Amino acid sequence: MKRNDSQTRFGLAIGKKVGKAVVRNKLKRQTRAIIDQNKKLFPKGFDYIIMIKRASNGISFTELNNCLVNLMTEKVKI
């Protein structure tokens, strides 16, 4: 969603079907780390909501990083 100022905010959404609290918290920590490493890919002045799905529960950090980076580079080009 577009914002009136140049601030960028991120929200993470993850459901209980993904796993127990330990698993959900690990995925949220990993996603936050990926966002911090790749902030330049996100255009400024937007609110982002990242929904973490059940399929991300078995993949490695590198795969999760590649998926999110590929998603953002596709969205930026559009």
C-alpha cells in the first residue's frame, strides 16, 4: 500500500498451521534478516505485508532468501 511519506514499514503474517511457536518464530526471524539484508530492493514509501505460508516450513535460509529476492525483483520490474 502506498504511503503519504517516504517511510517503509513491514508486517509479517504467519498462521498456526505452519507449525509450533518455535518454528513460526524461527521463520519470522529469518524473514526479518532477509528484509534487513535486502532493503534496497523494496521501493520506499510503501507498507509491505509478507504472508509466510506452510510450504516455507522445510526450506533452508538460502532458499527462503532466493524466493523473497526473486519475488521482489519481479515486482519492482512491473
